Amino acid sequence: MASSLTNTATTHPETGSSTSTEVLIHLNAVAPELLEPTLSNLAAAFAGYPALVAIPETAAPSHTRNIDSLRVLPYTPPATSTISWVHTAADYLTAYKLLQEQNVASCLMLGPDSHSMRPESIRRLADALLAAPPVDLVTSHYHLGPHEGLVNSGILYPLSRALFCAQPRYPLAIDIGISARMAERLAAAAQRFTAINQEDTLLWPVSEAAMAGFVMTEVDIPSRAAPQPANLDLNALLGQIVGSLFSDIDARASFWQRLRNTIPPRTIPATPEGGEPVDVTPMLEAFHLAYSNLHEIWALVLPPHTLLGLKRLSVMPKEAFRFADSLWTRILYDFVLAYRLRTINRGHLLGALTPLYLAWVASHLLLVQSGVTPEQHIEELAQAFEVDKPYLVSRWRWPDRFNP
């Protein structure tokens, strides 16, 4: 396998200190029974290259040994998180401290079930990270089915792209590569949370890199098993992920309001066929029930024109149900603003978003079943967010223009 990995030394762009380009592979969570297949997979990915694999001591039994050119390093994290399916503040702090202790220049942070990734995919992540000119953040572009990853497709990606001019399709990817200075920046952000015992806080590397002017890229990951959150229903999941993103947007408002969108249109990759049709009836029933019960709450957040759009949606038959991109864009922007203003309790606010999200998912799945390419629709949605960004900027600066 051709490789761009070398054993030469590089210099940290800010501190000037010399570090080795040996790659640190940080596994934040691996089941003990999957340790051997995970290490074998990494050995295949880094054949002939001396990589360092950091594994939590809880997953590394005493007989753990080095495999081929891999050096196994069991570690005790400086902070621990109860979340394992996505990287948290505790994980970023741990990765940075490991880089410091081992004097390594770059780090791959791989999420659970990384043994399901092809070795060449893992190697591509490392090659992209160590490419010339230097790259600070490499994210994974997963090839998911048309019914998968829709929180990302409908909320995380379009908001990140429109507000931070960031192209990565999966801004909360669970397999990423970070440079030493990116790790340092993320650790500084993480420490603000771990210091107050909020180790489970989600960070957003894409917005951190955008604010710092760091170089980002993404790598195709054709296949991977997706780790699932444990014991989380959709309400809790949206509250955790979307609430974190809204908080990040709030904290960085002075930055994204100044940005001008310069992202070129994305080339739409080949995507899987629509697959088996999904029964969207339960999603639509949840939306109709919420329209009756949550209308007064929505009226505190959404302007009259948007409420009129929801009224029209509420009477559409299932076969013709279509959630316009412009309507979904306005709804999310107004929910971001309401989160900032604390118009209502934030937990109740995000709970009120769930049935609207389900309605959007139903519409998206019906579009896919009608023959629309899933990625084409997501790209058009992201462009709608970009076009309507001035609406959010205006409302952010003068929120009293709409006063229900």
C-alpha cells in the first residue's frame, strides 16, 4: 500500500518544539472482546509504520501485547465520560495529554467499532492528516444509506455549513484526525467543561477549526458500523446533540455573523438506492398530535408566516406531504434564536423541535421514495440554509422585530 507517512521530524507551528510524525491512534472506547480484531485491523492499516495505539486501561487486559509495528499504550484518562458513542470533552483532553506525553505530532481519534472500518480507510485518514501542506482537521465522510444519519443531514450539516462555511459532511464524525495545534485548541475548550465536571459535553471541531483559520479536509469512509447511543430516545438524543450545537452557535455569534459563504457546490457522490420503503405514518401522526398540543409553544418561537406554513403541512395528505426546504430553514433558525434568548425553557424548546424534525424526516423519506437522490436533496437543503443566513443574522441583531 502506498504511503505518505514518514518518520521525519516536524515543528509545531506555534511552539516551535520538535515532534516525531509517529501517529498516535486514540481509541476512546473499545470493548475488551473487540480489542484483538481492532488491533489486527490497525496493524493492517499501518503495516511497516510504527504507530502508537492508546487504549483505555479498562479495555486493555494485562496480556495486551504489541502487534507487528504497533506499540500499545494502555492509559488512564485524566477525565472520564459516561458517553462512548461520540467524542466528548473528556476524550479531547485525553488525546492532547497523550500527544504531549508521547511527543507525537498528530492523532487519529477513532470511535467505537473502528474494527469495522477497512484498513485502507484508516490509512487514508492518516495520510490526509500528514499531507503537505499541513492539515489540522480531517473528518470522515461516511457513506450511509438513505434512511441513516438524518439528524446530521437535516440539522448538523446544513447549520455548520451555512454558519461556519465548513464543508465537512459530518461535522460530528466519530473518526477524525487532528494536528498537535488542533488538539491543543480542543483541549483548551474541553478543560473549561471538565473543570466544572461536565466531561460529557460535546465539542464541535469543525467550528473550532473555522474560528482558528485552520485547514480542514474530509476523507471518504465507504463502510463502517455505526455505534448506537445507549438508552437514549429521540427526544434525549436531539436535546443532547442539537442543544450542544445551538450552544456552540450562540458562543460564536460574533464570528459567524461576519463570514460570507464561499463554499463551492458539492459534487454529489453515488448513493445507495432508496431501499425498502419506510412507513412514515407514525412520524406524521406525531407531528399532527404535536400540532394540536404544541401550537401555543411554537407560537412563542415562530413568526406568523412560519406558523401558516405548518398549518398547511398539517392538512396535507401523506402522499403529497412535502416539507419545503425554506420552511425547515426558517424553523431551525428561529429555534436557534429562541435557544439564545431563552424564550422558553431550553429543554422544553428542544422537545418542541422533535415532532417538527420527524415531519421533516417523513418528507425527506417520501422524496427519496419518489425517486429524488438523497444527497441531492441534502445539498439543496444546505444551499437553502446558506441563502437564508441573512435572516438569522438580522433576527439575531434585532430580535424584537418579531414579538409574538
